[in-house]
Amino acid sequence: MNFSTLFRLEENLNLDRKTLIILRWIAILGQLSAINLVYFYLDLDFPIKVAHLIIFIGFLTNLFLQFRFKSIQIKDFNASIFLFYDLIQLSLLLYLTGGISNPFTILMIIPTIVSSTFLSMGTTIILGFVTMIFLFLLTIFHYPLPGIHDHSVTFPKLYLAGYFIAIIIGLVFLSYFGIRFSGESKRRSDATSQLQKLIAKEYELESLGGQAAAAAHSLGTPLATINVVASELKKELGKNNEHSKDIDLLISQTKRCGEILKKISKKQIKDDEFFSKTKLEDLLQEIVSSFKETSSKTIVLKLDNDKNKISIQRSPEMIYGLRNFIGNAVKFSKNKVELILASNKKTVEILIKDNGPGFPMDVIELLGEPYIKSRSNKIKDNAGTGLGTFLGKTLLERRGAKISFYNNKENNGAIVKINWKNKDLFN
């Protein structure tokens, strides 16, 4: 793992300024209430003036953050500085009030937990190690715990060591959880963003035909007018005029524009009929034909069990989802892919089989999740990030599909099973 990956420099991680300000105000008010309660109400002695000074400095830093720091989002480095200061502030207060034996020591893990959720792994690791060092120092160096050490009562060293280890374990566990949680949320958010872009692009391409037809209709009249005016000019100027060649060129290009727009318009009429309704077997045949043009592998479409001959609403989700899984089968197969379409009055099922290496066992349970990576040597040359499978699965599930992945135990290869209930497919 290199430096840029550890600190995720390319992701430009930020912490919301308002969130950090509120967290720090809560910490400052809590610290102020705790030391005053202990000193004035419980009448326990410790260096109260020094403690107030430490909290006051923290108060000033938060005022600076709230009123002088203009950026709404605090970058990873700047946020880590504020969290590091908060760690120092809390460590000093604990140093004055009993060190590791103070029950508020558990709050030492908060800056690292905040970092693990919002900031980079590198920042989290640094804060975690600093926290461990401070905790270790607090077990050795500290003022007496108010109300306990004053009466010559001390905690056993074994107890303090156990408390230290417990806090460290909690720190590591919660930091790891925060890193994994934020990482998975980020990956899923990125994948969802890719999905939205993909669908927007597909619908934009689908709508281009309609826009072209509208353009053909709107431009037809002005082009006809230009053609008429140019023809009249040619008659008036005569054949021997120096501009006659230019006028001929203008007329020919006007006619050419009209022919192009006419073709676009006719293509859109055909596309409208094609996009409205289509049989599922025709859609599969179209996709298979497109892959046969670019691949030398054998692709077989079996329709013997297609009893219902169902017609569906053609949509970008359906086309992309099916193309994705069929394309993966073609990519990983040795030389043959089988598509089996079966339907009855209640359900429709598509099986996509290939004779490739099959799904790696280390990721087969994770298929459909974005950004996964197999360690299998069998597919390392073709392995991707799983984003395409996530997109295809999500898009088909939006059309009511249920998708399963498993390996063919008889002759190796992978099998993708796509099921619909007829009522879901029509919605």
C-alpha cells in the first residue's frame, strides 16, 4: 500500500465543519461540567485552575474553527490537526485527574473513531498510535485520582494494566469497524453514482431518435424554402453568371440535408415500434447477434422451453443487464456459451452458461457487490472489480428479477440464473 492509497489523496476526503464544531462543543461543555462538579460539588481537590486553562484554550480553538475557518468542508490534514489537539487536551485533563484510573479515560478513543469514519486510514492509524502512547504514559505519569489516592487507596497494577488493554482493544475494534463501514459506504455510493450515470446515458441515447425526428420535421420547411429561393436565383442570374456554381452547390447540399433528415425520421419511426414492445426471445437474439459479430466463440440460444412467448416493454435496464451477463459469459468462456430461455404462465427463466473456469470460490458469495477482487489465478487475466456485475444485477432487479450465481459441477463453467414472475416483468 503506497502513501497516496493509505491517505486516499485522490479522494479528497473531508470532514464537515459543522459536525466537528458540534462534537467539540459537546466535549468542552462535558469536560467543564465534570471538573466543576468534582471540585465544587464533591469537594475533591485537584489543580482546578490549570484544568480551566486547558479547557479555555480548547474553547478558543473551537471559536476559531467556527468563526474564522471559512471552508464548509475541512480537509483530511486540517481535520486531523484539530482531532490531535483534542486528544492532547483530554490527555492533559486526565493527567491532572488520576491518569488511566480515571473512568473518563475511555473518551480517549473518540478522536480516532471520528477519524476512522470520516477521514483516511493513514490519519486514523497515526491518531490510533498516538492515543496508545498517551494511554501508556497516563498509566505511569499522572496526578492522584481525586477522592481515592487522597486516602492512600491505590488501584492494583494488574487492574490498571487490564483497563489499559481493554481500552486498546476497544480502540482497535471500533477503528476497524469505522474504516470498514466508511469504506463500504463509499464504494456503494460510488457504484450507485455509476449506476445513475449509466441509466441517464442510456435514456439519453434512447431519446436521441425522438429529438432527431423532431429536428427533421422542424428543419424540413426552412430547407425547402432555401431550395426554392436558390432555384429562383439561379433562373434570374442565368447559367453564365459567376455565382451559378455556388448556387448549384447550395441547392445540392440543401437536397442532401433533406435526405439525411428524412432517413433519420424514418429510422425513428422504426425505432419507436422496436422500443415499445418486443418478445424476450427476440431481445436475446438481438444481443446474441451483436456478440457474434465481435467474438469467434459459439453462442447458442435454446428456446425449446419458451412456452409462453412473452412480450415485454423494452428498456435500457433490461438491455444493459442482459448484455452484461451474456458479455461476461462470452469473456470468460473457453469456446461456448449457452442461453436457455424457459417460460410458462407464471414465470420466466434465463440460464446463462459458459464453459470457462467458473466463479472463484473466494468471491462467489459476494457477487453482486461492487468493487470485489478475486485472488484466483484462473481468472486473473480477465478479472475486474465486480462493478459491471453490480450494475447488471441492480438494473435487472429493478425490473423484478431474482438473480443467482453458481458453478456447473458437471462440466465446469459458471451459471447465471435470472428469474421473473410474469406479473413483475409486466410492471
